[in-house]
Amino acid sequence: MPGRNIDFGHYGATGQLSSIAAAHVLDTLVGGITSPVTTRRGLTARLRYMTRSEHARTLMAGEGLNPSPSTLRKWLDGTQAPKPSNLALIDQAYRRMRRHNVARYLLQRLNGGGGTRVEIHPADDTFVQERHRRPDKHMRKVNIRRWDHIIAAWADGAWEKGVEAPLDDAWTNELSDALGSDWGAYEYCKSLGFNA
């Protein structure tokens, strides 16, 4: 397998890691609470979701969010608002918990029927000089057959904290299986989409 892009954008190409683009699509597939955490409705819905069982409260504490029962009660009844740093932590903990709860179901959907077709548009090289462009880059439709490692790395959520390697490695392995030696042209992309 060829090496990865070490200095992406050096010649003016723009785009994002296709693994991160895939993670954002997975986030849209799981749905969830759409009201922002900064609204009363969004905050209350997230807190109720994260405190409905002992297991959920354990996961919440594992995310670093462990308010006292009285503080949690004040947040739920609206007599006290969480600090902005706690609001961010509540939103992050909710997203990680939601991913954890739907990962198995989503994995069945994506692996079912022999995999899921992914449409990937390569990085934008409009501003790259002609001599540095790859002439063979175009939109590709590929079938990703095994989503197990991708879903595990996505659900873990380390990619949101800047630790992209596990998700990127899982995505690149499947991308290289689907595209062969041409996978490097799609390591970064302009857009990516799939539906399951």
C-alpha cells in the first residue's frame, strides 16, 4: 500500500480527511436531539437521556460529567444553569453515549446486503498548478463491505478530540480494499455521502 499524504494542501488542494467526512455522515445517520444544548429543551432532553439508567449515569461519569444529585436536579428544573464548559461537556457526553447506544444497530444496517455504497468526491485541486494535479481523479462510488472497525473507532469518539489515527486507519484499510492502489487519491475529499 502506498504511503499517506504527509503534507496535504502543500500545492493548494483543499478538503478534509475522508475518514472524518465519513464520521460526520455517521453522526447524521444516528439522529438524536436536534435542539441545541444551550436551549432549555435541548439541555433537559440530553440530561434525561443520560440519567435514565444506572448504566447511562456510569457512561456519563466516564465522560468526566459527574454532577451531584442536587446540582443535576437544579439543572433539570431550570433553577441553575450549567457553566459553558459543562454545557460543552454535556453535549459531548450525549453524542458519545448516543453513538455507543446505536452502534450495533448501525453496524447491522451498514454491513447488511453485502455492505454500503459510498460516493466520494476527491479533494478540490482547482488552485493546484496543472503539473501537480492527478489527472485521473473523479467522483467514485465504492462499496464498503466491512464496517466493524470503522464503527468501533467512530463510536469511541477519539477523533473528535484530535486523535484521528484509529478512525483513519480503519477507514483507509477499507478504502484501499475497495479502490486498490488508487485509494490515496481519496484519502482527502471534498465531500462524501452514503445512506443506509
